[in-house]
Amino acid sequence: MYVLYESGKKLYFHEHPDESLVGIILAIVSLIVMPFLALYKKKVASEINSRALRADALETLACSYLSLTLLLGLGANALLGWWWADPVAALAMVYFLVKEGWEAIEEGRGNKEHEQVTD
């Protein structure tokens, strides 16, 4: 809800974000590092047969998507002066954030049910 509210407010009131060189650099580093980290986690997960680490590897890969979206929004604002690009990029992340959050809730419910059956 926060991302929807803040992005909507910024678009409605034409609030221009400050340029963030640190944010751009962090997004670039994350975009480079996260896919390699995800692949390594996936490899280790296969070696030790860990479902949890395999799921974590997918989450790490998803962070790459979020970093790309962030970089596009910040970059378009900094390079092209498109003030609206950053809140639009944040809105592009909402679907993914809700989807991942819902999947985590469902998985938690499933694990809880499984624990009750095995107790």
C-alpha cells in the first residue's frame, strides 16, 4: 500500500525526485551481483537437496528484476529528466511485490499445516 500511495501521490502532484548517484550505483552493483549469487545458491541447493535454499535462490533472482526496474526509473530521471519514471518504476514493482508476498504467506500456511500433521 505504501508504494502505491507514494507513487500515486508523486505522479498526481508532479513531485520531482532528487537524482541519486548512490542509488544508481547500488542498483547497478545489485544487477550485476544478484544473478551470480542466485546461480550459486541454486547450485548449492541442488548439492545439499535444500528446498529452502532453492526458494531463496529464486528470491535472489527476483531481486535482479527489482534492481533493473529501480535502475530504469532512477536512470531515466537522472539522464532524461523524466521525473515520472521513478514512481512509474515503483508501480511496476507492485505486482511482483504483492505476488511474492502472497506466495510467502501461502507457503507459510502450507508449512504450518505440514508441521501440525507431523507433530
